[in-house]
Amino acid sequence: MRIVGDIPHPNLKITLFLHDSKYSVKFESGLYELTYKFRSGDAIDSVEAIKEIVDARFIAEAMEMLPKMHQQKLGGIGRFIASKSEEEFEEII
């Protein structure tokens, strides 16, 4: 996989990759990454085509996913901690 470009953005790092005739677009924000993959074909055959697809609306919609990922992570951690704290105490009869 090699980096073939990037899309400047004030809040995200957006990197374009090419691997085995597939383009990947990775959005990074803090601890979270979101990756979209595109097969190369007649219409999607260049970095410029990917940049046209990943327009302002696409980026805005991707940004909406990142807080959802954070909430999902916090939920999982909360359930994990709750299950561990239940296991720590002996049952008193």
C-alpha cells in the first residue's frame, strides 16, 4: 500500500492510498480512523477521481461518524468495567 495523495482539511487528516488496484481514503481524528475503499474501474481510475468523490458533503458525513465511533468505544469500555467490578466481589450470604 502506498500513499498517493491527501486532501487538506482543518480538522482531519485525509490520506489517499493505492493497493492492488483499490483506492483507500483514510480519515483520522485523534484516536479514531475511518477508511473507505474504492475499486478501480472505468470511472474511478485516478487520484483526481477520488478527490472528486470525496467532496465537502462526503467529508461532512464522514465527520458525523467519528463521534458515533467514540460513543461506541465508551459504551464498550463501560460494559467491560461493569462486568469486571461485578466479578471482584464475593457473594455474601
